[in-house]
Amino acid sequence: MIPFFGYRAGERWWRAGIGFAYVPAIIAVVSVELWMRADAAVIWLSLGIFWLAFVGYVLISDRRLRS
């Protein structure tokens, strides 16, 4: 499901490290939106956008480092 959570020998160190930042970032996003009294639909939409941005950043930075 989330391949960068699984660290295998020989991989770059940041792939494991960035996976550990993912869950606290989700908690922070949801906490701020609950504090702002956002609707559930807005929270789900922002989580989807956050996920797309996060995975996009990981894939783009990985391709840039490999080339």
C-alpha cells in the first residue's frame, strides 16, 4: 500500500525517514482542520490532496536522485 514504509537493505535512508513523517503530518492536518471546525468533506478532500502531494514529492525526488 505504501511502499516507502518498508525499508529494505541497500535503500536510501530518506525513504524510511520520510515514511515516519507521514503519520504525524496527517495527525497535524486533521487536528488543525478540526480546530478550525471544518466539515468532514473538507477534511477528506485535504487528506487526499496531502496524500497526492506527498506521494508525488517522493516519486519525483526519487527519480531525480536516480538519474
